[in-house]
Amino acid sequence: MTAGAERRADDDPGPARAGGGGRQAGPGARSAARLAAVQALYQMELTGATTEAALEEFERRGSGGIIESDATLAADRALVGRILEGVTASAAEIDCHVEDALATEWSLPRLEVLLRAILRAGACELLLEADVPARVIVAEYVNLAHAFFGDKETGLVNGVLDRLARRLRLSEMEAAADGGRAPRG
């Protein structure tokens, strides 16, 4: 699967903008949340910080936003919390899934810390965020990896998360590959 610019099923009319009225959790807010969660997971691994401390740091920093088109996109705080808590609570299961999806010559400890954080966050969402289509999750984390890494690492993220999506959400992935039609029996 490629991380192309397809219309995402979790898209809604507009991203939440920092400083702007309501806190609608638009697609930009979810992208910002994924970035904030990966940054927090990175920090947690390097410093040994707890989930609670990472969430407090996220809240202390403010929006946790990213800059896009001269505006700051505020992160969906609930999604940041779900990812951090999910990775922490299901660490052994998530790491097992990621290890199983890695090529035989690779192991999770051998990967760079930021790459591990991206894969863990993506795997967590595939496991726990059933309302978000698997293709959206894979594309989001591939895009995030592309912001930090070159083609080799981005391809690794794409391959691992695609394999995980096919294992964890087989019927959804088959339906998507079949043009959205129900899987054949």
C-alpha cells in the first residue's frame, strides 16, 4: 500500500486552529496529535518519563501544534492521551506485533528511537482506534516518518504498518483492496 493523498475517512470540514473558537478535532488536529504522541514516546524512552509526566509536558507546552499554512494546528489532546496510554498499557503486545512485522534481519531494539516511537504509535492506533481506517493510520505514520527520515526508513514504516494492518484488520483491508465491496465468502 502506498501513502498517497487519498481522501481520508476521518476527514472533516476543517482542522482545529490554535486560538480559534471551538476545539473541533479535524484531520489536522489528529495529524498534530500523532506528531505530539510520537515526540512524547521518544522523550519517554530517552528520559524514562512516565505517561503522566509526558502528558503533563504536552499540556504545559500548550497546543502541541504544528505549523501549516501560517496557522498553528492544535493537537487533538484526547488522541494524544489515548496513544500514550495505549502504548504504555499494551507495550508488550504492541512490541510483539511490531517485531513480528519486521523483516527477519531487523529487531525492534536495533531501530532508532524515533523510528520505534513511530511504529509503536502506529501499531497502537491499528489495535485500539477501530473507528479510524487502517489505510489512514498507515498513511499518517508514513507521512510522519517522511518528515524525519529518508526513503529507506519511510519504506520500513510503510511495510511494517501495512503488514500489521493486514494482520490486525484483515477484513477491512480486503474490503479496501476490493474497491470497498464486502469480502468474498
